[in-house]
Amino acid sequence: MTPQSWTDKVSNPAQIGGIETSILDNGTGRGVRIAWINTGTGLRYKVVIDRAMDIADAFYNQHSLAWLSYTGITPPQPFSDRGADWLRTFGGGLLTTCGLSHVGGPEQDEYGERGLHGQISNCPAEIESIIQPDPLTGRLDMSITGRIKETKIFGPSLELRRTISGTLGQSFLRIHDEVINRANTPTPHMLLYHFNFGWPLVDEGTDIIWQGDWQAREGGMNADVFHEGNDFRTCPAPLATHSGTGEAVASIDATPDSAGQCTAGLHNAKLGIVMALRFQKSQLPWLINWQHWGKGEYVTGLEPTTNPLIGQAKAREQNELLFLAPGEIKSYDLEIEILHEKDTINDFLKKYY
């Protein structure tokens, strides 16, 4: 779609796309604030304002891109930060944010107790701004910005300022995050973007694309899947061995291009689309590939992160734990784009697969 195609034919920009906010009124998500973002290209997605501005449903034309757990959207539960309680509110979705001070399994040490994947996804946002597109004036960009607090008296006190943006007529979404330490002492910082992709984008034969040296997570069936000679880059049919807690995970030391950008993705030849995920090596040096091919629970995750899935305690022990000084800000930039033109897809595959 080009800007000229709608010239003099539309009075209300919402006829093309834009941002619409609402409140869910039924089921487990009752009362939760959301924002539907429509790019006018077939790419549209649901931002869950009350869940750290994470992204639930996402579609390209009639095709779902995201995996949704049976849990669905739930209101934030900020005290789901012990053990594996995080799983009780894990709705999947295109994006669930993990952190801001711990990523990994439950753990406890002399610095405190930390539950699975941290607290931030169970914190609501305070919306700062919504900017709508206006083709009549030539403004095609749109964005929603909010602040999410992970804080308590005496610290740690971290704040995530998130902007999700796009451009009318272009099939991409961008995320710009800023994490600031508002406490008066240094604070540990870990962050993981838990992107979850499902059927029909993820299907038998879908190519999983990433570049870099990799290592299977210790234990479980991880090494049974992620080992030389096994085709773990092609999505299989649902596997009985992945029923229940069956899963496999690898940490990838992502390879950047000359500009420092890392690219991962999924290619579904049957649908004729590529999902391209881009992020900065200097900001997010690692990528996690999660594969969970359970029957009725069929998903793969591509998850840019500050650290491998080792948790705060081990990162501290290995001197790899990041700290934010009082008032310090760290920024993160990610992009998802849907490619659908044959030549563009071929160029992408030649470069990255």
C-alpha cells in the first residue's frame, strides 16, 4: 500500500488503520486495558496495556503469528513472583517481557528470592501518549508510549518506558524501551523479550532462522534436540515427547552484521511469508530458541536477551550480571517485519539462512 492509493478517498484515518484502546469485559481478562494497532497492511496486533504493554494476539491478513496459551489474558498479579507462579499468568502472545532484574528459573540466595522470569509482565502501564496517523496531513507514523514500574520502598526501583510504533502502510512494528534505575543504589538488571510464535506461521516445515554459536541448556531433553546432526532448524509435527513439560532450549551468541544488527526469523513457504526479528547486538547479545512441540501446545520462541538463561545468581557468580547505577538508563530497540514479496523473501533467505 502506498500513500497515494488512499489520497482523496478517505475521511476518517481509522478506515485505513491506527490505534484503538478498549477494556476487556468478559472472561479471565475482564477489566484489562488493551490497544489494537492496525498498520493498514494486514499486520495488526493487540497491546495489553495492563501487562507491561506486552503484545497478545497478532495477525498478518488471516494468519495468526502468535502462540496463545489456554490461560489467555489475565489481569496483572504483581505478587506472582515466587517459584513458578509466573506460569499461572503466562498467556503466551507475541511478546511477554521478562525481567527487569531477573531472567531464568526460580532461585534464592543471600541477595533475596526470585521467581521465574521476574515481575515486569505483571505490572500495568501508565499511558503517556497515543499518536495517531493522519494521512491528510502526511503523518503516517503512529505510536503508544507508557511507563511501567517494578518498584518497592528501599529498592530495587526500576522503571520501563516503552514505545511501540509503526507506520501506516508498512508491515512492521518497532519497540523502543528505556530502563531507568530510580533508586539511590546500584540495581541488578536482566531483560528478555519472550517472543512466542504459533500456528499457522509455525507449522510442519517452517524454517527457524538465526545465526551464531549455540549451546543447549543443561539438563532435560535439551541436548537430545540441540545437537550436531539433528535438524532443529525445521519445525516438526507435534511430538508426544513434548507433552506436559517437554521442551528444548538453546542459548545463541547471536551474530551481528556490519552495523551491529542481529536478525532472526521464521519462514513459512506454504504461506509465502517471513517473520523477521531484528535487534542490536550491543543491547541484547544473546538469543534464546525455545521449542515446545506439545500436542495442542505447539510453539517456538525467539527471545533476544541480555544474558543466557542462567538467572541472576549464576550471572553474578560468573561476573556477567549487569548493574544500573542510580539514574542510569539503558535503551533497547527491536523490530518485527513481515515480508511477503517473493524477491524480498529470497534476498532475506540468501542472507540469513
